[in-house]
Amino acid sequence: ADSTLTRNFCIIAHIDHGKSTLADRFIEKAKLYVSRGPAQDQILDTMDIERERGITIKSQAVTIPYTAKDGKTYELNLVDTPGHVDFSYEVSRAISSCEGALLVIDASQGVEAQTLANLYMAMEHNLTIIPVINKIDLPSADIDACLHQIDHDLGLEPEETVLVSAKTGAGVDELFEAIVKQINPPEGKDSLPLQALIFDSHYDAYRGVIVHCRVFNGILEVGSEVRFMHTDTPYKVEEVGFFQLGLVKTDALHAGDVGYVITGVKTISDVRVGDTITTVKNAAKNPLPGFKDVKPVVFSSIYPVDTNDYEELVSAIERLKLNDASLIYEKDSSAALGFGFRCGFLGMLHLEVVQERIEREFGLSIVFTSPSVKYIVHMKNGDVINIDNPLEYPDPMRVEYAEEPFIQANIITPSQFVGSLITLCMEKRGVQVGMNYLDEKRVELLYEMPLSEVLFEFYDRMKSVSRGYASFDYQLIGYKRTDLVRMDILVNGEPVDALSQLVFRGSSQLRGKQVCERLKGEIPRQQYKIAIQAAIGGTIVSRETINAFRKDVTAKCYGGDISRKRKLLEKQKEGKKRMKMVGNVEIPQSAFLAVLKSD
Ligand code: GTP
């Protein structure tokens, strides 16, 4: 391959501005496939859940051949990136393997919080940035306003902006030309020792682990002996190739190429994203600069609703882990729920995706415990411990003080919502650190807030108080002192360990009330009265009662036909399978989930 004809680029954008649709249009234009299957709307989003939620979770790569106006055929390597904050680390991986980025802006929305965050990340990696205004077919498109923002807010050239509609395909040819003209070809040399950057990997049931890499220097050749520099493991290269809606084999990947490599690697956990592949002989002296380590920020335990399903849960988690190195877990057990796993997630969206996949792909009913962030607890005896599980919170008498993780949020909003957003941030214990007018109509608010407040319901509240117009992005900034208490939930006097949570003292009363009310709404009446209480230490902070009720499902059809009766009883049994017994009370799976939900 001639690397002067190669262009490596990614598409970055705020969520929903149309990255996946645009990527789709590229592939279609390049005639990599002929007809569009009705079931598969967006080709790059392969997982069902992604398709349903319309979000891109795993970055994917594809090579598009394109014959430009100069008559030459270029190889355009597109790396698709996700837009949600939980998965922002995927963006940085993708960016490191490219020379250029298309910064997509929705013509009806303009610049939003993640547009800025992505721009900064692309600038840090010295990428050439092509501004793209998408959705120009919309009646509400305001191209002039977007051009102004590109100039004023982003400091990019309005003249270099390409106008497109990913929906109709308008402007896509111009965009291909802009990619060829504005983005530099890759610079590496085949003659130097091999340095290939691992930017992703996925697991294939037949082939094992498929490593996605960008070759910066040297040649990655079938049959050669290679070494992953950080993990220091040697492997033999079994196959290499390019991504073209599937894997297309070739003999070698050269400097500048983006492609895949298959070695004997068995599980995703043996591959460190950000690691450098080099050859055993004539090895590179130094690895390429790696990536930030991905650290989970939300922790929760997963239990099967039916304790007999534990073995199936074990295999479900192991299977998920094959394809999701960011999911971390260890064995856990609970008095109320039996055996399960303590898991770490990148955010609430990641947690929900894992939950859905376990339920859908493995057909298991599961219960999640209240999610928690990681706290640092300073003990009176000088010990310092990390705690993400409320059950491990030590006796308060022995605690000197606790610290919790804080973030800096940047919120971009039309100015009329500033008042309500400030109220919301204050309610979430936010401290304002900045407020900038971006132009006459739009304001950027900067707040420091506890991560725990942002994770659990902030996003929905922000969207509702701003009628969907405000957008936000955040970064962890470190730990700050907090006043933490452990709140336990008692059902008929029995603590349900899975419902315990660590909360800010000032919010505990309100939180306790919420949890009790929600549980009251979810636990069906039973043959005796049920008391639901929230307690901090020995003090009850909230209480609800569910009155007794005798439920006889067959009563309606006395004298009726027996098969109908049997069906009803079976249905009730089905329902029972999704219940957990706590003491003498049956708690449905939905009750555990309801406690997690935001308002
Ligand atoms: P994530 O993958 O979730 O980050 O979102 P995305 O940025 O990839 O957005 P996506 O491609 O899923 O598009 C979001 C929505 O905008 C979808 O409903 C698309 O159909 C729509 N959309 C994308 N491009 C256009 C366009 O050019 N015109 C119009 N009218 N709608 C578009």
C-alpha cells in the first residue's frame, strides 16, 4: 500500500448530532454494500442494544476505498466513536489512531458541551479538524448561527466547514474531497522497527481475540513473532487484515495502516488497550504513548433473582467480560440475596447496558444493589480505606472523616434556563466556579459537584429544567471531604443489606423517604402488615406501611374450568420466580430496580 494514499480519520460529535448516520452514508457511497437491510438501520452499530438506544457504544473501524477527483484511489480509514460521557475513553483511543477528525455539528442544535470536549481532545492529539455541519435538510437548520459558533466558540475556520445531510447524502462527496485534501497522510516508515498501537479489541467466538491496531512504524506481518510491550507477552501473528464490514485478510499491515491482528490471545483481558505491538527481533526501543487507564466510577452488586441461577450468572459475566475489558467484577455475597458479583462500571449507562445484556442475551433475572461511588474513609487510628460497598462501611465511631469524588461539570445552555440550572446545581451541592457568556444567547456554566449527585439523576433533571436544550460534560477532579452516613432499609425489622446505601447526611432524610415510598409502591400486599423503614444507625428517619391483604388468584373462577385455574396458578408461580424472600416478605425484582431509578 502507498501510504500517501491513506487517510486515517474519526468522526467526533455531541451525542445525536449524527455520527453513525454519517458513517453509514460513507459506507453506502463507497459501495461497500449494495442494499440496506431493513432490520439493520445503522451498519456500524452491531449490538442490538446500541441499535435500540440509538447510541454507539463500541468504537468500530472500517476501510473505505474512494476514487477522488484527482483520479487516484485513496484508502480512507474511518474509526467510529461513541458520544456518551460514560464511554469517552473510547473516543480518546480512536483519536490517537488518526491524523484527522470530522467535528460534526447538528445544524439545528449548534455547538454543545461534548462538541467542545471532543474538540479539545482532538487538539491535544494534534489532529487536523474539519468542521462539518450536519442535518442541513432540517427546516430548523440555522447554518449561519453554526458558522458563527464554529468561528467564535471553536476558533475553527468557517470557510473550511463542509455542509452535509447524512440523511439525504447531500454534501458527502465534498466531504470525501475535504478529507483527502485537508487531512495529512500518515507519516511512519516501513523501514523502522514495528510500533503498532492497540486502540481496541473484540472477541469473536471462532477466532478468539481480534486486536484493532494502528501501525505507526514498521510492518506487522503474518508469521512474525511479536511482543505486546506493556504486558511483555510474545505471540505469533496468525492473521492480519483490514476492516470492511467484516475482516479482509492481507499479508501485512504497513506503517500508516489501520487494521486488525489475530494472535493466540485468548481473552480480552490479556490485551491492554494503549499497548504497543513490536517484533521480537529488531524490537522498537520505546512503546508509543499509551492511553489513560480506564477506571470504573460506579459500583454495584449483581445477584440472580433465583439463587439457583448463580452458575448461569457466572458464565454470563465471564462472557460479557470477554468483550468488555472495562467491566470489572469480583465475587460478592449478601444475606438477603445470596451469591453474586460486585461490579465496577464506567457510569450509569454502562451499568444499564450490562443489565440489559445479562437479561436479554442470557435470559437471566437479576437484581442490582444501590450503585455507589468509591469513597475514601480516614479512620481515627490513622488507617485510610477505600469503600465502594455500603456493607463495608466501618462503625461510624471509628471514622475520623470521609472523602468523596468530585467532578467539574461544564454546562452549555440558552440563557433563559440559567436560573433553573443554578438552582438545580445548588440542590446537587454544586459550587459555581465560572459562568461565561458564549454569545448573546448562550451561557457556559462551570460547577464543581460531587460525582454521586451527577451520576444518579442529574442528567434527566437538567434536561427537564432546560426543556432539553442544556448539554453537559464532566471530568473528575479529585476527592473532597464530605459528611457521609450509611442508611439501612428494614423490611419488617429485617435489614435488607442489598438496599443499604451511603448518602450525604444532609440528603439522608429526603433519600430515606424516597426509598420507602418507592418500595411501598412496588412490594405487593401480603397476608400480614409490612413495615418499611429507613434507618441511620439506630435512628429511624422514614417509615411506610403496607397493609395486609389476602390475594386468592383462583377466587374469580370458582366452579370454572380447571385448566384456567391451573394457568392462573402457573402465572402466579412465574411471578414468584421474580421475587426475593427477605425474612417473611416477598420483594419483587422491580422493587430493587425502583430504588435505583431517578425521579
Ligand atoms: P450516537 O451514535 O448515539 O453518538 O449518535 P450519533 O451522533 O451517531 O447520531 P445518529 O447518527 O444516531 O443520529 C441521531 C439522529 O439524528 C437519528 O435519529 C438520525 O436519523 C438523525 N439524523 C442524522 N443525520 C441527519 C440528517 O442529516 N438529517 C436529519 N434530518 N436527521 C439526521
